Amino acid sequence: METNYSMTGDAGQYLNYWQKVGLAITGIGLFIIVLFWGNWNAQIEPAWFFLPFMITALAVGTGLYTWGSYKNAPAGIKNNGVYFNPLTNRGSLAWVSGVLLTLFYVSLYWYPSHLGLGLGANGSNLGLVALFDGLSHLFRNKDADQWFVYGTFYTLAILFLGAKFLVKYRHNRYQIIRTLVVMFSQLVFAYFLPFILEALGANDGGYYNLNPVNYYPLNYSFITPDRIDPMVAEVNQPIGMAYLVWGIIGFLILTPVVTYYLGKRWYCSWFCGCGGLAETAGDSFRHLSDKSVAAWKIERWVIHSVMVFVFIMTLAVMYTYFLNQEFALQFVVPSRGVGMLILFGWIVLGLGAFLGLYFKNKGKSRKYLLVGAAVFTFLGILMLVNYSLGKHEAFGIASYKIKEWYGFFIGAIFSGIIGVGFYPLLGNRVWCRFGCPMAGYMGIIQRFKSRFRITTNGGQCISCGNCSTYCEQGIDVRWYAQRGQNIVRASCVGCGICSAVCPRGVLKLENGPEEGRVNDNPILLGNDMPRMNPNVK
């Protein structure tokens, strides 16, 4: 007698006609990419035909698959079968995809010749890079390189899968507006504008990043000699100086001010290219984020360590730059005595700030402040000693070596290979959650000095767990919702998916007064019901 009956459950997940056709056409587009990549030392003609055919196949295939997935479904989020799909549950397709993405990033960063870069006669391109030569000439009047290829793929992924995201969340006004802004930002600010300005000779005097919303410290090369000199070079004026001033304003003024009013969501979920790819191409993997307390502890240590590392790297590089006194940006270099006085004052002020926060705060955070004070003092004294001895290395290590280490381990391996290549294995926000220095910088502001919060109505929570499951940052949202406690976390990017998937309307993204933003007195049943801790008002 058969006894393994299931009284509830979803019907089997079978592909319908339009989904099958869409996948088949998408497969043709992917086949063209693999064909050119695999023949990286060969010239496949005609490239002018294959490129638009490939883009069209990807667009049409994605569109038909989206149509087949949602055409007969009522408006509402459907994540049926995500834990049974081999692509979205770390199955065979996930591992194959992860390996292919990793190989692509390895080729991109360290072996661009394996993409066909410069392998033809007189340095012309072959293989995958040659496929994009025509488009590159259209935008910037020269042959493609690996970064143009990558930027094009990146933009197409955000546009095509962003359109799928719009259909999936078509009932949610916040998600529609946010996704349209993300798509616009990537297409205009990160793709069209930089390449068009490059064609107009905006960085003929040396390369610097022309994406106006790629701020430091995410754009860690912004405050380095090989970027500052081109920005102030006479041949690049007035655009170069405008980018320099705008970048400084963006880091020191715009970012903290807007984060105070809106939280870090304005950048991480609306304008950032990393976040844009995560929200669109990575939407199917958001449930893979680790929700454990151990992951939360690792997250806090790693992301803030990366943030401190990038600040130390910048300090070391610029210290060497200005001491050489051979730079295009001619500031007045102080005498050695004045310079030592400035450094000593910097150490005293920094140490005073750390100690002030130490005596103001309570709990475990105090010991971390002491560690920070010790590290800050050690680095300051080390720099003071090297300065007094006339050495050009701030910390006794060549500054370009520190920059190389950061670029290799953080800029390439962490943000690229792990951050994107491991989407199908670790979730779509690994880089944003654990490594992005910009997210760490804004997260501190959001946690301690911001008007943003996610409010909860604990009396309506049914503990379904949808909010925690689909939080791409690994926040246990349900823990807060059950208690009616506002969610004020440094890691929250304000994507709003937790609110969107909630069937009871428990969660709401809000900007309000700072007073009462952090409510550590949870409730029992509803906002007007007895408190768990009646001694706290």
C-alpha cells in the first residue's frame, strides 16, 4: 500500500511553449558568444552580422521566456520552485554557470589574449573581442578591448533581465521606478556617456574613469596619481577638472548628505552598477544569501576591514605622490617641520576621536574602538617616523605595491570572480554585503546618522519567513517583524523586496525623524499591545 501521500504542494514545474522557444533562441545567442570565445585566435566572418544577431537573439529569447512565465499569471511575485531548480538551488546548472563565469573573469583580468585581444595582424583583434569592434568604432572610433566587451555584456544583462524584473514585479510601483532608474543609470552614465566622451577625446591625456556615479571608495583608483594627473592635464580640460571636483564632492558631501536623508539605498539599489546587476541578473539567486549569525559577524569584520584598507592604501599612495613634488596638481608642499606638526596633530585628533567614542559608547563596541585607536595611532606614528627620515613610503612599503595588492585581491578576485561569478552559489550580493568599501562607508552613516528605517507592524506578522528568505543581504527580517521592531541595519540596501514579498503588509520603507528610529523595546502582539519589557518605555 502506498503511504507517501502529499496533501499539499505545487504542481510540477514544466516549461510551456513560449518558455521553450525563448530558451532555444537565448541558447543561439549564447552559442555565438561561446563560438567566438572558443575561437579566440581565429577570425570569424562576418562579425558585423553575428553581433546584432547575438544581441537580438538574447533580447528576443529573454522576452519570450518572460512572456511565457507571466502571461497567464496574475500580478504578484511568483518564486515557485526556486529551491528545486538546479540553477537556483546550487545544482548542476549553478555549478556550470559559476565555473563559466569564473573562467570569463579570469580571462578578462589576467588573460585578455584568450578573448582575442590584439592577436591579429598589426595588433588587431580576433575572437570574442573582434566581435565587438564594429560597435566600439560606432561609439568611440577605435577597436574594442576587453573592457568594452565586458561593459557591453554588463549593460545587456541589466537591460534584458531588468525588463524581466519589471514584468515580475509589475504590481509594485517602488520596484518599477527603482529598476527603471537602475537601467537608465547603467545605460547612460556607465555605458553611453563614458564611451562617447572617450570618442570626443575627454581623456586623451591619460585614462580616468568617466562614469559620473562611480564614486570613491568604490572607484578606488580615483584618488591615485595615475588618475589625478590625467584629470588635471591641460589637454583634458575642462572635463577632467570637472570630474575631479565632482568626484570629491560626491565622496565628501553628496554621499553622506543623501545617505542621511534616504539611507544607502539611493546608491546601492538605484545608481550603482554592481547593485544594478545584482538586482536584475541576480534576482533569481537572492534567496541563497547566508542568514546565520556567523555570516553576520564575518560580514561586519570583512567589509569594514576592506574599507579601512582602501583608505590606508589611498593615504599611502597620495603621501608618496605629494612628497615626490613632481605632480601635475601643484599644491604648496609644507616644510618638513610644518609637515611633521600637521601629522602629529592628525594623530592627536584621531586618537581623541576614538577615545571620545569609547567613553560615549557602551557594550562590546568599546573594545573595537580601542583596537581602532591602537591601529590608527600605530599607522600615524609609522608615517610620522618615515616622514621625519625623508622616506617616500608612508608605512615602509612601496605604495604601488599596496595598490597592486588591493587591485588583485579586492578589485579583481573579490568584486569580480566571487562577487559575480559566484552568483549561482553564494547569492547576488556577496560583494555588496562583504566587500564593497562604498557600502561600508554609507552603512556606518545609515546605522548611526540617517532618517531611513524599515518599520514593522508586528501584530500582522504571521511568521511565514518570506522576508528573511528573499533578503539578499542576509538580514533575518522576520526576527524584527515578529517583535514589531524597526529594522535599522548598516547592511540593508533598501531594495524593498522584503516588503514586496510580505503577504500581510507588515514591512514599510520609510524616511522619518531620527528620534525613535531605533526601538529596542519589542512588542508582544501588536503596536498597541503589552510590551515584552514593561520597564522600558
